[in-house]
Amino acid sequence: MLHRTDMLHRTIDDINHDNVNTINDGIADYKKVNKTVALLRDIKTPADFKHLSRHHLPDLAKQIRERIIQVVSKNGGHLASSLGAVELTLAIHYVFDLPTDTLIWDVGHQSYAHKLITGRNQQFDTLRQYKGISGFSKIKENLCDGFTVGHSSTSISAGLGVCCAKYLNQDDSHVISVIGDGSMTAGLAYEGLNQAGDLKRKLIVILNDNDMSISRNVGALSSYLSRTFSAKYLQTMRNQFGAFLKSLPKIGEDMYQIAKRSEESFKTFVTPGMLFEAFDFDYFGPINGHNLDHLIDILDNIKNTDSPVLLHVTTVKGKGYEPAEKNPVYFHGVGSFAVDTGKTNASPQAIPSYTEVFGNQMVKLGKSHPNLVAVTAAMPEGTGLMEFSQQFPDRFFDVGIAEQHAVTFSAGLATKGIRPVVTIYSTFLQRAYDQILHDVCIDGHPVVFALDRGGIVGEDGPTHHGLFDFAYLRSMPNMTVMAPMDENELARMLTTAVGHDGPIALRYPRGKASGAPVTDPALPLEIGKAKVLCDGDDLLIIAIGRGVVEALKACDILASEGIAATVINARFVKPLDETLLLAKARVLKKIITVEEHVLAGGFGSAVLELFMDKGVTDLSVKRIGIDDRFVEHGPQKVLRKAYGIDADAVAKAARELHGRG
């Protein structure tokens, strides 16, 4: 193409024929590129998107991927899942009418494309930022988000509930639940399938399968059969023929069952759909989840069925971005990175994360404790257990997204002398409350619960903050609950837990540890023993877990102002160090409790209960923690400041108690 400076010195007559063609080609390319850009830019609502012709959709898919990569490379987020679901998202929106029809994403990792075409493109740069848009589906954020999600395997049950509500309201619109193959490892998904098949409501479940073990040799035939069998006239013909066979005297029902078995046998030979057919779902697939024409055709056809349908689509996690395709595990949930290389922007850290410290200590203990096993629920990387799984493969169990099973499975192990360490994020262990209470605590089985991501988690928001564990765990008889102030205490607490003869939980935060040296060997702690970290005559600060860090910072701030505080690292939420806490409270009278947890039923509540039960009532007490609300998403430091649980908040409470507020 000619440069503008050349054009200034030459007339069109001077340009040869080849150059004219080059200019025309360049103009055409320019228009094509700008048309592609305009596709996403001009979509303000799903209705705008539906006006596009099909041949524009691949360009739109490309533009969406570029936008997702651009933002996630800066903000971090769930990249690979969303890249893999772009075409599926476009097909759903092209066929169905949101928000009249209801779309429910399971977990919501794959919902970024959905956000972009439902009016959030301009806000997308704020993804997962404080006061910005959520990284998951959220009803209060947009009417096109059919359900607030963040935990796995809820979409089918929620979708069926919406279906039944629409039926009762005489609303004939559609409900579509999109669930990943990983989420199908949880029992809740099958509970939803079971009832949906029984009720026979008009529910469409889309299984987004990005597992590369799907058989390639039957993919094309299966895709063809799915599109063919799904056509409305064939569905009608099959139903009418079945009704005709049943109507025949005497032998009609038998003939129908024979015909049905023949059809199912054929479908079993070419598709993996018998499981879903057993739940009384009409099964179609697997079909290529990146072929927009096929996806739109089959969705257009199955939307006309009046019974529950399961569409099985296969996708590539990380599709369209080579680093994510090659390493979808790393790019599942990633921090900021360089787009051209896929390499992280974060500088190498000399200080390990709490998760890494936990993983290293598990390996050390595994070498000296042959009966030690690790159990996790589909999070071996996230919980730091990869090295343990490699060194002790027979003693590592990943049960899939099945926290309830993980706990009861571990209780069974414990009955035969095995010492299981159940390693699950705090927010996900909530799902196994009943199993912890009944299957572990009633008989006092020695099961260790390692709760990663305790407290403020950050950008994943209210569905992921681990802010409720102290309250529900300390209420369980036989349970011991502890939380370390630093990585050395984490290692020591894990040693303590493995040697404890009963249920015991240790809860530690997300992110970089404090830099404290880890002693080797990490010696066990005395159960229920707290530690005084600094002595002062003006007031008492009792803190637990990461709250100890903020308490010590506040102590320094107060000292510079002439206020001398005693700081106690409680270490244990249950049992409390009654002797030490009561002795200090009777003398100092002015008390602050600090925890990165909800106030209701938490550590501060436990301390107050102790004082009241022992008749120590002439006290002035302030509790630092999260009040009665859910915490939004944002950087950990920002959230701690915003919700009043940092050192400044502790110092402010101390001034008020000391009469300087």
C-alpha cells in the first residue's frame, strides 16, 4: 500500500494498475477490520446482537476473545473457561430471547462473553475490580443473569426451579442451564437431573464438555445424528409413532418398548447419552461447540421440545489463545500476564504463599507418617497438593467437585487408622456441613480439615470469601478449631492436627505469607494455648489468625500515640485459653477482639461467651470483624480497609476505648 507522503507527490495517473489494485485491497481490508470492531462496539443489548447475520458471528467471536484476553491480562480472571465458551454463548443468545428466556451458568467461570453482549462491554475493564462488575453471574448486576452463581453444580437445580415457577405463572418461555463436565462430578447435578426427568418440564441443559478424552472417532457421526434427530419434525414423528404403537391392542406397549430399546441401543453405540436418557432426558450430542452453524441449528430445533433435553457440546478450554490452549489449568484462574507470551507479570516472590507452605509441610509429614493421606475436591493445584500427589500417589485422593463425599469418605478412612487431611477452600467446605457434623464429629473421628482461603479472598467476591467457618465449626462438639498468625504457626498447626486424636480444623488465608522462618522440624502446639506477643497496661487486644498481623500493626500505631496495648495471639478459636484470657481481662478491662470473619458467632462471640459464662462482666469490649452483610469483590487490602478490619480500624477502636476517639 502507498504511504501518504508518496501520494502527495504523485497523481493517480502516475500510479500503475498493480498499485491501484493494492490500494483497493487495502481499503477493503480496512473496512473489513473496522466492521469487525464495530460488531462488538455496537452491541448494547441482546436484541442488538440478534440483528446480525450468521456470517458475521465468527468475526464477533474473534473480537470477543480479543476483548476478554485484553481485560483479563490486566485484571486477572477465569480466562480459559470463558474463551472456550464463546461460540456456545453466541449460539444461545442468537436462538433464545434474554432476559425473557432464562440463562443460568454453572459457577460462572465461562460467562465473560455473555457479559460482553448483554450491555457490559463498556464496564468490562472493571471486571473483578472493587466497585466494578463481578467475575461471575449476578442477578443484581444484569437482568440477563438468571441466577447468582460462584459455586459448582447448582445450575440444573436452579434451572428446574425457574422452570416450575414459570409453569405455575403460565409463562412458556425457555430455561437454559449450562453446566461443565467438571461440575457433573457433584451429586447435586444428578439430584437436579433426577427431579427434572420426573417432572418433565421444558428444561434445556447444555453440558459444556472440554475434556479431551471424548472419543474423536465418533464425533462427526454423533454430531450429524444429533442435528438430524433434533429437527422438530423428527421429534414430532418419533413422539407420534410412539403414541401410535402404544395405542395398538395387546401388543402395542411391548412393540413400543422394543422400538425404544432399539433406538437406545443404536444411540449408545454412537453417543454416550444413555446416562441422561435414564433420567428421562432427550439426549443430543456430542456436537462441536465451536461450530456456530451447527450449534444454532440444533438449539433452534430442541427449543421446540416440551420435555427436558440435554445437549452435549465439546469445547476446547482456552480456545483461540495458544498459551491458554496449551496450559488450560494455569489459565483457568490467572493473574495479570503479558498477552504476547502468556507469562505472568508478577515478579518472583521470595516469600511463599500460605498454600505453598501448607503443601511443603504435607510432604514432610507424609515422609514420616505412612498413614497420612490427602483428600481434595478437584483442587490439587489450588490447595498446594501437587507435590504430595506425585510423591505419594497411592495416598492422594481427588474426589472431584464433591465436598460432601470428600468428608464422609475421609471419615471412613479414619475408622481404619488412616489419618486423612481434607484440604478444601473455606467457602467450599460449607457445602459439607452436615457430613462434618454427623459423619465426623459424632464419633470423634480424627479427620484434619485444612481450610485454605480463609477470610477475605479478593476479586472472586461474596461466593468465595471464607468468612463463616469459625461460626459453624466451633458449634460442633468434639471439634478443635485453630488459625495461624504466620507460616511458621501454619506448619506447627498442621503437625499438631496430624497428631491430634479427634476432629480438628486449621484455617489459613489466601496469598503471600508474612516472611517468618519455618522451623524444621515444625513442633506441635499445645491444644488451646494462646501466646502474649506484647504487654501493655492500657488495653487488651485478642486476635486470631491473620487478625494478629493487624493487631500488631495497630499496637505500633498506638504506642507512637502513648497508648500501651497487650496483644494476645489466641491461636485457637476452640478451645480458648481460658486461664490467660480471663486473667488479662480482669486486669485490663478494655478489650478488642480481632478476626477476619463475620462477627455473628465468630471468634469475638466465643470470647464474649467465655467472659459472660465466667462472670467477668465489668468490661468495655469492641469486636473487629465483618458485620451482618456479604463482602463484595476487590483487592484484599482494599476490602480490609473498606470493611474496617485492618490495623487502622483496630487503632481507632482502641482510641475510643481509651477515651481519645
